[in-house]
Amino acid sequence: MSRRRRGLRPEEEALWQRIAEQAIPLSPQRVQKPLRKQPAKPAKPEAGDGPPRPLPYFEIGEKAGETAWSSPVIADDLRPSLRMSKKTHGRMMRGKMCPEGRIDLHGMTLAEAHPALTGFIMSSHAAQKRLVLVITGKGRAREDEGPIPTKRGILRHHVPQWLAARPLSGLILEVRPAHPRHGGEGAFYVYLRRHRKGG
């Protein structure tokens, strides 16, 4: 950030002139120019300055839009289009398909749950399973949030992100919240890809 130069006050200028008169120049050929007051330059407006943008209209008590913290990132956010057949998807979402495997991440820390989930999905895909269930739990409400609030259901929030990232994303067709009979909001269906022929 550049500092603005200010001009000298009259007493400062008088002191400077007295010192300059007594000084012996190193190069006598150079003529000392008298010191002049420089008018202060007006500060340049920074980029983006201008009238502030108006806030969107709202009324007190109006419900705010959902934020990323209000619900976990689920498959609708991660995969905008359906990659499995509509018929199979419908059966899965009605709880008509029985998961071929399940993992319960209850009570695990993030550091424990991530490798456990990765190993489970990779071994399930290697075993040519198609539908597996990942149980995260809904998360417990804490009485004391402390100075730094922690999101309720931290595993429920992170699991879909892990499933959407490498190396798991290449093995998965769909991730959807489970039907209530299989855990509802506390679990996810993970529908795995078929093995490629010759792969």
C-alpha cells in the first residue's frame, strides 16, 4: 500500500532551509533547487469503488435459502444426471432392493472413517456387488457447542464428498439417501458400476 506524501509545515520548511544553507555540496556543479511545497495528490479511487450494491429485499421472519451447512451434500449436488436405469433407481429409492453389503461408520472419527469407507467400497466393487449401504447416523445434538460450533452429523456431511472424489468416484454410478427401512437420513445407498470386460 503506497503512503501519501504530505507537504512540509512552515516550521519544518524553515528548519530545512537553514540546514540546506549550511550544508557543503559534494558536487559544486549541481545547483541546489529551492524546496517547494508539493500539493498533496488526491487519493486514487480503488478498483471496485462506487455506490454499494443494494441488499436483496427481505422481511423479518422470512425463511433464508438453504446453505451448504443446512443439509449434507447428496447425490443431486454431486451428480446432476441419473446414471442408472430409472426402473432400478425407482426400486432402490422405494427400498425394494436389498443391499448386498453394509458398513457402519458410527462412532468413528473422520480419520478412521475415510480409509474404512475407501476399503469397503473398493472390496465391494472387486466382489462385483452392485448396491451397498453406508451407515453414517444422523449425528447427535450436543448440549455444549463450545467456542467453535461443530456441525451435527459430520460423517453424514463428509461421506458423499469422499464418494464423489477419486479413487471411489470411478467405481460408483449413484449415491442416494437410503429408504427409511434401511436407515433413512442416517444412511446412503451406493450403487456401484459393473466391472468392465477385459478390465
